[in-house]
Amino acid sequence: METGGRQKQDLSLDTGVVRKLLVNFLRDECVNAGFRKGVLGLSGGVDSAVVAYLAVEALGRENVRALIMPYKSSNPQSRADAEIVAGMLGMPLEVVEITPMVDAYLSRENGADNLRQGNVMARQRMIVLYDISSRDRALVFGTSNKTELMLGYGTLFGDMACALNPLGDLYKTQVLQLAEALGVPDAIVKKKPSADLWEGQTDEGEMGLTYARVDQLLFAMIDERRNDEELLRMGFEEEFVRRVKRMVMVSQFKRRPPVIAKVSNRTINIDFRYPRDWGI
């Protein structure tokens, strides 16, 4: 159960500095990889909107393609909000309906629950994104924030897949700060976060916690490396700390490349971990 704490962490951003850093990150990493274009899924939510704003600033509106990929149960407002963002930025927009693709598989899996169906949708969207990236010779930009990544709230090889992720070191509440500074429409910034995987689904409802409170705990636990005793003294409830720590621990496999069995003296991602693959 989540409760209020007496000591509040300062997660405020210098949005001007962060904006410049992330724009340069996208531009530089694209160039370093030999690309000039990017592609992203535009969901109508604040995270993908922020990435769209940053990408357009980094590469130019003509070099960033937005994809809207609705399923038959998707909220029409999500598409409307995504179209507003694309229109404001003047970026190329493409709509790919994923219902036939998803249903072709789910039709043989009678009784698949919401989680399985949501994972299929997320992975199908990434299939589309990577195919379009190949067609356009573009890199896929990710939209997962640090809160989602730390809690494992995402689909491996689905919405967590990407070539570059500008938001992965920003907690959700920090993304909201950046969104306001960038001029993302207020209706998008303030609406309840949702992956829009089934009717009525919200991020906070599914996780059973609020971003505002869990960001406070994660910042103290991860960034400041506070131990359990310190966290309790800060006012976090023991059950809440225990639950969040477990979510971080059991989702570690989602935050690392596939583990390769070590056979040689130079194993990928163990001994061979150059930031770049050249200059061997």
C-alpha cells in the first residue's frame, strides 16, 4: 500500500539544459550510426509526444516519421491526440491498423488474457516500426521512461525495443516537466497515462501505485542509493518499499541484453563491450 512520506525528494529539472542534452543526443547518435532519420510510435500519450518534439528539433520535421498503430479496441481519443501532435510539429504521419495482424494470431489462442493480448499488440507495433525503419533507413526512437524501465512496466521486444531512447534516464514526473517546457498540449500532459491496451486501462491502475509517489521512492532508492532503514526514516511505508524493490529486482532481465553463455576469452557484453564497434 502506498502512503505519504514526510521527506520529499527534489526531482525538478533544469528543462533547458535537459532539452539541449537530449536533442544533441538524438542528433549525435544518429550521425554516429550513419543515419539521418528517425521513426517513432505516436500513441497520444505524453512520453511519445515529448520524443516527437525532441526528434523534430534534433533532425528536422521532414526526417522524423510518426506512426499511429491503433487496434480495434483503442480509444479514438488516443489517435486524435497523436494527430494533434504530428500536425503541430508538421512531421510525416502514417497510420497502420494492427487489428488484422493481431487478430490473425489471437484467433488461434482462445482465452488469452489481457496481459497476453497487450503483449501481442505491443510487439506487433514494434514489428511495424522496425519494418518502416528499414524502408526509410531510419532509427527507431524509444519512448519508455525511467520509472517504467525500473519497474519492468513494458513489453520486452515490444514498446521497450528501440535503437535510441532519450527518456530512459528521466522519471515520469520529470518527463511531465519537460513536456510542459516543450509546449506539449496541456490535454496530453494532464491526461491519465495509459498504454491503451484494453478499454479503461491505465498505467497507475494496472501497477497499483502513482507515478508521483513511486518516483520519489525510486529516486531515493536508485539514484541516492538509500538503504531500507533510511527509506523508512524518510517516511516510506515498509510494505511499499518491499514491493517496489521486488518489482525492480524481478524485472532486471528486461534491462539487459540477452545473457550469452561464456565460452571464449572475449564474450559479447561481458568482455567485449566497446561503446563503438569500430577501432578494434
